[in-house]
Amino acid sequence: MTATKESPDILPHATSQPVDGTLNRSLTLWNSLTIGFATVSPVAGLYAIIGVQTIVTGGGWFGALALCLVMQMLVATVYAELSSQIPIAGGAYKWARQLGGATTGKYAGVIYVSSTIAMLTTTAYTGGVWLALFFGFESGGGLTFVLWGAIFLLLCTLLNLAHVNVFKLLISLGVYAEIVGSFGVALLLFFFFRQHSFSELFQHLGTGTAPSQTAAFLAALAVSGWAFIGFDACSTIAEETHNPKRMVPRAIFLSLCMVGGVVLFNSAALTLSFNREALVHTSATSDPVTPVIVSSFGAWAETPFLAIVMVAFLACGASMVQYTSRIVYSMAREGNMPSMFSWVTASKIPRNAVICVVLLAGLGLLFGLNDGAVATIIAFGTGGLYAMFAMTTGVGLYTRLTGRWNPALGELKLGGWGLAINVAAFLWSLFEFVNIAWPRVYAVSPDAPWWQLWAVPLVLGSILGVTTLYVLADKVRRC
């Protein structure tokens, strides 16, 4: 069914040019792929969650990690299908606006920007720890996290404002660091330091702080969600990618597949190579991985390993700044944010949008950070984005069923499978969002304040409430 007069004129808008300035279409498939890979980042994803997973579940969380990857591939498929037809800056925000209308676009934009900034804040929080360790400082907590996180954000800002070739070089180095270093370390652990049989991957579930195996598995699914977000970054940079209708869907699939393979293999290697007691003990620290790596390879391995992780985190953070700034840029040029954020420099960089994103993420570092808040911060960084996954797949499903969107017009044609995948992706995204937002006393520190326990629903509820007031006020003003 083709678009009618009542349906959004998808194709003309999909190929239209920005109002206040164009972005530089300089990214190849490899560049888009590496940006998607770096944004998801196996190192940043796995090393940020392994401590929480070990403490909460006690072990046996490999199955939840694998299931989460499979279901996220369904979400990525819907994103690839949409990007093959609407390859424009802003990605899911733009899709929601064109398919669902201006009001839907406002809600999508606010949720998208706030969740990606929260994700950037989380990356700065954890990345600052590794930055401090690399330079020989104890990571500490509280104010120390804020200071090192701020330094991390400053470096990410400079990389985004530098020449595009510098940015692409850093992202490529981040990918090489992950493949050669992290994956290489996992290979060595797997083949030369393995202590357990493969059954260890599925044992000890429910022996952590979670009260039962079912609770532990659901918590493991919730925490695993952090490891497989960010693939949608490929869609937000579509206007900077050559032949985006073909290249962006490929980059989405390849980046998530590559990340998924590395995360699953690395998690298996770490689980099979170390005693569970050692992982539980080191998980009580801000860096649960380096001590067990050093115990196997020797003290000489500490600095190279920290360098590998630091480069990977910087590539991840820089990609997230680019990713989020393009959403802000897209919203600004359509009047949903101040127009100054749609301006670009002579080198085609939306500098104001980049600075806005970094400043907001920096403010986020000041909110709710304490020594026992790691699980809450991960939840805060993922909950909003899974809400966006649910909204995007939901809008896609509704417009597909009502004929407002005809997927057959895109480059990626899934036929009858498209509807089944869309339904499954929507149901999964909705379930995982609720699962992440669910308050779990056993997943936070015993003295955590009540608002940490309810962080995701409180923050998103406040955001939706403020957005609703803005929409209503805007309608009154127009009457």
C-alpha cells in the first residue's frame, strides 16, 4: 500500500536537505560500522556490567546475555528497515515525526535525547574510572568520579570538534583496541587459562543477592541490556554516510553482530578462566577486571590492558557525543530545540549541538553519584533508550498495520517476515523496558535512597510530564 494524502509524505522528506546547514557526507560503510561498534563497545558494555552481574546473580548469567542479544537483533532489524527508507540525521526521532506526526516527534525527541545523554553520562562515569587507573590514580568515589568523568567528557568533546579524519582515526583505533586487545586477551584466557568446563556458564544462578533463580535471571536480562545499545548510532549519522539507504542498514546489523560476538566470547572466557569467588571479590571494586587479568598474565600486563580499555572507552564516549549531537541537530532544524543547535561550522560540524550534549552529560555526573550507585546508573542509562526502542518499534508497527508506512518502498525488503519481526521487537522492547525500570532492592546498596530505586520511572515520568505540559501550552498558544 502506498502513501495516501493522509499519510506522511515519507520519501520527499527523507531526501530533503537541512535548513540551516548541511552535514559533511564523508563516512564510508567502514566508518559507519566502526562508529556503531564503538558506541555499543564490547569493552565498555561488558566491563561496566560484569561486576553488577556477578554480585546480583551469583553467576550463570551467560544465557541471559545471549537471549538479550538475539532479541536486540530483532530491534536492529526494524531500525535497519526504517533507515533503508528514511536515512536522515536524527534516526528514530525523525522516523517518529514523519510516521507518527509532529506531537509524536516531540515526545520521541525528548525521550531520545534525554536517554542518550544519560547513556553518555554513564559512559563518562565508568570511563573516567579507567582513565584514572591508567594514569595511576585511585578511582575513589563521589567527587573523584565527577572530576575524572568531566576530564573524560572534555576529551570526547575535543575529538568531536577536531577534523573529521582525527575523529575517524580515534574510532578506528578504538575498534582495533577492542579486537586485538580485548578479544586477544579473551582468546589467551580461553585457550591457556581456562579452569572450568562449559557448564560453569550456566551454574550458580541465584546465589547472589537476588532472592531466587527467576529474580536473578530477570535481573541479568535487565543488566545485559546495557551491553547491546547504541547500534542505532548508525542511523543518526545517516546524512554523513555515503549511499545511506544501503550502507546504514548494513552498518546497523554488522556492528551489533560484531559486538555481540565479542561480548559473548569475552564473558565466556572470563567466566571459564577465573574462580567465581575471585570475580565476586573484585566486583566489589570499581575495576572488577584488571585484578583478575593481572593474576593470570602478571603485573606487566596491567598498563597495556588499561591502555586498551581506555582507548575503547574514549572511542565509545566520542561516538556517543556525535550520536546524540545529531539528534539535537535534527530537532533544532525542525523547531523542536533552539535554532542555534542546527548551525554548523565551516567544516560541517554542529558545534553548538556537541557542546550542548556534553554540558548536559556533565551536569548528569553531578546527579545521584555515590559509591553504591553503579547498578542504578546503568539502569538510568539504559531504561530511557529501551523506552525509545519500544516507541520506535511501536510506531513502526502501528503505521505498518494502518498503511501509513509501506516498508516495501525501502531498500531492505523483508516481505511477510517484516511484520512478525516488528511485533516481536515491540513486545521485547516493552518487556525489557519494564524489566529495567522495575525497582530491585537487591540490586542497589542497602543504604540507597528511595529515589535511586525508582530512578527510571521517576525520571522518565518527569520528562513525559514536562513534555506534555509543553505540548498543551503550545496548542493553547496557537489557538
